[in-house]
Amino acid sequence: MSYLCSLVIPTKNGGELFKHVVAGLRRQTVWKNVEFIIVDSQSDDDTVETAKAAGATCLTVAAADFNHGATRDFAISQATTNRIVLLVQDATPHDDRLIETLITALEENNVAGVYARQIPYPDADVITKRNLNAHWTGRMERATAEIKNLDAYAALPPHQRYMLCNFDNVCSAIRKDVWAQEHFGRINFGEDIDWAERVLKRGHKIVYEPKAAVIHSHDRPLSYEYKRTYVCHRKLYNQFRLQVAPTLYTVLHAWVHWTLRDMAHIARHEPHWPTKLQMIFKSPAYNLLRVWGQYRAVRDEKAGAANTVRGV
């Protein structure tokens, strides 16, 4: 049959949440016209069976070979349509019009990619909810990014270039004919913003569409938060020369500022005393690892140190 779009999801041990995600996908208004593709990294649970029951084509890559850019490229290369919807295995559609809304926005003139709003899960902690709702993928206002003048773009400060190129493959849609010119490439982390900058420089547009939304958030251990912060800020410095904490003084200042701010927010908004106390005591360690990860990432990127962080 001729499909309306192709949905691509990288998977590994999606568990019960993936079943919930698939159930939400099967309620989509256009589901009967969606080509469903997963690319699985050797799951040892029932992830593949769940996908097959929903009609998915199931591709496989070795877990050791998974790469955020290259694995998505492989799956997209197998898709038969020009509209590619990208999703992660733990992002649940907020309503039954998610895919329809994404591909409608993708049809606008010269749009190469569209990305969706992210809403925290109801059981997310108060800091996670605040941070995600305040992030660029939590905005309620629609935005279109384009680069009209390459010299003017190059002259922008790092943070403004980063904002302009923001894109998120947690939930997005791209045109395969544009992807054919600019693959994601073998990129360990941040393949989405890397791709966005390249297609914007080609004269295309990127749209943030908050009417398309997924429920997506994490309660991660401190060790993972550090690793994710580290690889994220290596990428941001490499691509935009962005430095949030360039000196040890700014590390100390940010740590104190963020910790006091978070403690105050927890005290005001967390209603349960055991959780409130646990989060307040956790806050100094969380923020220290966060800002130290930012500082060390830039230091290592400048020094050309090997990036050996895995599992992010």
C-alpha cells in the first residue's frame, strides 16, 4: 500500500512503557496509513513482539553498534515514504492527532523538520517538571527557525546560534528528500541539532509545533545525569562554542545559585515531606555534578581528549 508517512523508533528493552506508547500510536487518526518501523538493539524482553503485533517492520542492529545518528539513518533508509516521523520508545503521544499534526506542519513551504512539545509524566518530580516546562521543548508558542544570511548567523553569540538550531528527535518529523542530502551521520549524541544546523544552512526551515505533544520525562540516577550533561556540553561546545561554566569561579557560583534556587522551589512546590527532604538533600550533589560535567566537558573538548562515555 501507499503510506502517508513512516514512523521510526529505535528500541531496546522498552518494557511496559513501550506497550503504552504503542497503544497511543495505534489510536492515532492516521494510523492505518502509517508505515511502522523499529530498529531494535537486541532487546531481551518482548519489545519486538509488541512492535510486530502493531504491524511493525522490525530491523535489528547489534547493541554495541548502536549510534544515535547512524542507527536512525539505517532505519530511515528502509522507509518507503518522504515523510519520516521519529520517536523514542518512552515518549507517549499526548493525543490521537500527534502524527497528523506533525506531518501537516511538515508540508509547509520549505520546512525540512518539525519537532514536538514535551510534557512531563504526572509522576515526575517538581524539579523535572519545572525544568522541562521551562525548556525550549516546553514552550506553548509555535516558532519557525531559518537562516537568511550565513554571515549574520556566524556572527551570533553561541547561545543564540544554539537556540536557532534547536531540534529534538524525542519526537520529530523530517522530509526524506532533505535527509537524502544531509544524513544524520555517525554521531554519538546530538544528531538532531547537528542535522538542524546543516539543513538550515541549506536554506530550509525548522518548525517547533507545540500542538504536537508527547509525554516524556525521566527520573535518572545522579551518575547518568552527570554523563548526559558531559556528552551534551561536549557537543554544544564542539558545534557552537557554547560554554556555560568556563572557569572554576563560575562553577562555584552556578553550583550555589542553582542549589539555592532548587531548594526553594522544592520547599514551595513538593507537598510530601519525605520526598521534600530527600530532594533538598540531593540537590547539592545533583547540581555539583551538573555544573562540573559542563565545565569538564568543555575542558576535555578543547584538549581533544577522547570521549569514551557510553550508555547515553
